Amino acid sequence: MQMLPLILLCGGMMLLLTAASFFSKNYSLNRIKSKKVGDGQHGTARWATKMEIAQTYLHIPFAPVLWRKKQNLPAMEQQGLVVGCNTAGKKVTALVDTGDIHCVMIGAAGVGKTAYFLYPNIEYACASGMSIIVTDTKGDIFVRP
């Protein structure tokens, strides 16, 4: 007998929802467009030009061997995220995004997340005096004494 009000309330809600969908004519799939993906829209994505890259990112000589000896350290104002590099012979220049950003790196196994993204960013963060938080669920970057 205590369940009767609950059953009546649920039944009333179902009746109300059915009536609302019937009278609003939103119960059919007739309004879905039958066009291909994109629906005729064209995006504006493109590759950045060399001039845009030069204006957007700082070009910092990447020298972790010297940085570990406290030589040629980047300035404190140059803190940021290493997002790429330019290589000419043995000379490497890091492209550093100095914006106020956060980063999540996601990729399949073996694409170089640790070697080509994480390690350079750890080196740069330490050299420029920047704080960094890194989570490593597999334990690849754990160093045992």
C-alpha cells in the first residue's frame, strides 16, 4: 500500500512526458538532415606559415647539457612549454609557447610521448625555474638511487 503513491506518480510522469512529446511534434526523426558528414561546411584549419611560427613561439637554443652545468640558462621570463624544435646540424632550437596554458599529452604506445615531448619539457622547466607536475602511471620516468 505504501508503493501505490509512487507507482501513480511514475505513471503520471510517463503520461505527461508522452503527451508533451506528442503535442510538440518532436517525436519523429524527420528533421534529421540526410546529407553527408560536414553538411557542406568548410573549416578554416591550415598549417602555420614560417612567419606565424616566428611570431608565436620563442626560439630558444636547446642545450640541456649546458643547462645542467648552470650555463646559458633561459631567462625566467621565457618559461613555457616546448612544443617543437628546429634542427640545423647539431644545433637545436626549441619552439617555446610562453602563453598561460595547460597541456595533456595523449598518444598511442611508441609515438614518442616520453622521449620527444616529456623529457625536453622537463629539461626546459628545470632550466628556466618553472614548476611542473608530471604523472606517470607506468613508472617510466622513475629513477631509483
